[in-house]
Amino acid sequence: MLSCQPSKPVVRRPSYFSDLRYDKAAAKYKERMEKRYEARDNSYVLSVLDYAVVSLYDFDLENTKKAFTAAYKVDDGRILEAAKFYQWLQVDTRKVYKLTKREKELSHLYLGLAYLFDDNLEESLVEFKKLRQMDQEASSLPLVNFYMGLVYEKMGMYDDALIEYNRLKEMNSRLDAEALVSHIEELRTGTFQPDSGRIELIVQVDHQFASSTGRTVAIADDERIATLPSYVDKFEVKLTPAEAERKAAQDASAEAARYGTRCCGGLLGEYLWPGHGADMADFAGDVAFGQEDENEDVRFWGYAPVAVSVLRIQIPVTTREIRLVFYNRESGRIGSCRYPLSGSNARAYSARGTYFVIAGLAKEFYVY
């Protein structure tokens, strides 16, 4: 018999998001890093990194700086120093997850950004230089050249800024290096004429997954002002030949040690339990080194971007808010977000006469 009860209406979710929220993710990762630490999970430092970058998106510079600093100091083995930043970080000798080269460099990059957004140019430059010291190939990463050039420019060190921007020209980056070089030349020669009716805006979009790497349209109040490219930097960190050779040697040594243990275990097993030598070989190898599939490190920093888009532009000084409209790699709209530039609901950083808007595009942040 058919029911006469009215059926429930089907509520369809909009096809694209209308806001980006980071507070819930920040709370989740703060709780997760504390639980992982208490559980003696040696990958807890990855939760610290997730918490750090989400805090940056969430307009929380204090915890951004604390978390990134604690993460790289723990990775360096300086747990005592890191303990100064968080009470939950106790001193012990436990083995912790070792950050990859890319994770270390991104840590210093974001820490440099946090200091820049906090108007601390000296500390910002220190972090970008640490990144360079860690990897000379970072000299050919557009994002590093751009922000180092910007910091030098804001500090009045125009010759150094010119070096960074000229490198951008040489690598044919998607940033407008010609305009940056021309701007510095005007500052050096004293011919720059500032426009009192306009103010500078820098927008950065972090793409946490590949399918979001489409263009981003920037709108100042109701006026479309610019389009960010799908990416300006994939921040791919390559091993130097020496590092690659060392890694290969380490892998070979580990495999040789496992093989030797398996052989000894097999011979002993065959002697004690004829016909079961192979089983004893596997058992001996697993006891000594762990199961091979378990040794594969599948943990990763969830919010490390796969690509980053950046744009520098002048906007009317009367601009109240910036709206970003995001598209995927197939040019389909995926959502938008508003960024008030001032007031109690401001979502833009302000330092040295420049507004900074930074967005993270992970699905966890979408609000429909």
C-alpha cells in the first residue's frame, strides 16, 4: 500500500562554495597534534605543520610562528628549545618523524611569510636565507625570489631586490618580473612617483590538491581587477647529485643488511627446523628491520601545497574588501571567498603599506 505521507524534500548542495573557513580545521589539528604526542606517535610533528599553516590562513600569526618554529626545531633534534614554544612538548629522546627536504623548506618559507605579514622584515629575511642555505637550488624557485625581493625592497635594499627580481626574469616565471625590475629601478634612481589614490595588494593562493590549480579572479569591491595564473611555483625540491648518491648508498646498505640477516636466519632456521628456513629468514628480517611494507613512509603533511599562485597589484585606496573567485583546471568555478581589508572582521594582513591576502584551497575549508 502506498504511503500518503509527503516525501522529504531533497536539498541539493550548491555546486560551488561561498566561503573558506579555517577555524574548525585549526581546532582539529591542535587537538590531533596533542593526542599524537601523548600517544607517542612519532608522526605528530606533521600535525604541528598542518596546525601551523591553517593558523596562517586563519589570521593567527602568533600560533603560526610558534608551531612552525617548534616543528623545525623538533626535526633538527632541538627538542629542548622547541619545548619553550608549547607546554605539551616535553623533552625526551624518542625518535620523531624526519621532515622531508620539501617539508623543511616550506616550513621556513611559511615562517618567513608569517614574519613578513607581522611587519618583522628582519626575521622574515632570516627565514628565507635559511631556506637558501638549506638548498642552493632554492635560488631558482620563483616564490622564494619574489618574496626575498619584496623584503629587500621594503627594507630599502634595492640592489639586493634587483638581483632577486632579475633572477625571476631569467627563469621566465609567470610573475611580471619586468614590472618588478622597472619598479626597483625607479626606486633606486628616485624617479618613482607614488599614487596616493592606490595601495598595494599581494594575493597568494595555495592549492592543496591538483584539480584546484586553475585561475583565480580578484575583485576589488565590485570591480574585477586581475586574474591570478593557475600557479607560479610548484615548489619542487630536488635532491642534489651528492644527496641522491648518499640516499642511494643508504638504501643499498639497508637492503644489504636485511639480506644478510635473512641469510643467517634462513641457515639457522633450516638447521633447527628443516624445511622452514625460508620462513625463518623472513621472520629474522622482519624482527630486525620491520616489515618492508610497514617501513614505507606513507605519512605526509596534508596541507603542503602542490602549487602556489601569487599576484602583486595596485588597488584603489578606498577598497573595502577583496573577493576571490576560484576555478579548477577545467575552468569550472569551484567557489569564492570575501576578504575585508579592515575592521573587526578583517581577513587581510597589513604591513609596510601593503595588504596581504592568503587562501588555502583544501576541500575541508569549503563552506557551502
